Amino acid sequence: MKKKSVILLLLFIISCEKIKIVKETTENRDSLITNTNIFSKTAEDKQKKYESQKIKNLNSKHYTTLDTVVIRNENDFLLKLSRQDFNKIIDNHPEFFDEIIQSPDITYRNFGSDFSSEAGQDQYYNLYAYFLAQKNGVEKNARHRKKLIRIYSAINSIFGYLANGGTFFGHQQSRLVANAEYAVYLHSESDNSQSKDEYDVSKQKKLYIQSLRQRIDDEVKIDKESTAKEKTERIQELNGFVNEIDLLITNLFYLRCAQHFQYNYY
């Protein structure tokens, strides 16, 4: 009986030692994994920091030395930035200088979180247009830019009037310069074939203009709060914008831009 008790005691001690060894091995393994993860994360953070600094150094050529930068465009938007704020935007928004530029809507959705208010979004779109204009060539593409802004503004005015106004149309008027600049960018990146009038677009243009006039007639006719005279005057006023669009669309490029802008936003 005594011998049996000794054997049991020895087995218990051996079992405890095994458990201790297994526990120490597990702890060592977990510690190694944790340290490996820490080292891996540290290396990853260092790489991200390096890449960020690399981009900043690359984009620093866009820094200003002026005390104040005034951003003004054809749409009467005005933004004044101190040298510090302007250069900070360049550091924090490298997307403005990417080799391949995305549309303003996609770019804002991905990178515009620090311009979250409606007014802030207006600023972001105008900053986008400002920096992209430098890439496109301010003077080189002035004609395309001005015509597109006038076309987009006329379209926005038509639908703003039909909707009896609203904050959307006011903000859209401020932001459409970015859409115009992006269209210029795509145009300059292509072989410009659309501007060379590969074929006569007069029939397509006529149908598009007719569709705008028909839309105006249909929308105004269902207005129950206006008198017949007011409706006639309103139709004439809105058709004035259509007449402007008709004159400005001189080739396939402008036609496609007008159609895309209208169907995308209205």
C-alpha cells in the first residue's frame, strides 16, 4: 500500500512537470508570435511613414512662397489661403497630384473627409479644379474650360428653375468647375478625336436640344400655382438657357459632356 502511494506521488509530480513544460512552451510561442507581430507592424508603420514622406517631398515643388494664395475661377468662386494652409493642403492631399486623376466625386468620396460640410465640399471641389487646371494647362485649355463651365451652368440653371430652387443647385453651381476641369483632363489625355468632328453631330445635337425644350414644356405645364402668362414667361426664360447651350455645343466633345453632366446629376 505504501509502495503504491509512492508510485502515485511520482506520477503526479511527473504530470505536473509536463504541464509546466507545455505551459512554458505555449507562453514562449505566444510571446514569439506577439513580438513578431509587433516587429511586423513597426516595419509596416515605418514603410508607410517613409512613403508618406516621400510623397510630401515629391509634392513640395507645388508649395507657395506667397503670404496669401487667392484661388479664383470662371464661376466667381473665391478662396484665400495663407501660405501655411495652402502648403498643408498639398501635404495632406497628394491625390490632387496623382499621375492618374479620378473624377471629383470619386476623389472627394475617398479623400475629402476633412472637408465634410457642404461648404467644405464646395472648397474641396474648387481646390480639385485649381490643381487639375495646373496639370491641364491653365492657358492651354482656357477655351474648353470656359465653354464647359457655361454649358454646365446653363444646365444647372434650367433644372434649378424647374425645381423652384434649392441648396443642391447652389452647391452644384460652385462644384461644377471640377466636373468641367475633369472633362478637360480626359479630353487632353485622349487623342482629341472627339473634337475633330469625325462625323456630323447636328442631328444628335438637335435631338438633345429638343429633349431639353420638351422637358421644360412638360414640367412648366404641370405647375398648378402659376398663371398662363407666368408659364409662358417662364418657358421663354428657360429656353434662353437652352439657346445658349445650343450655341456652345459645336462638336461631339461638348455634346457628350453636356449629356453626361445632365444625366449624371439631374
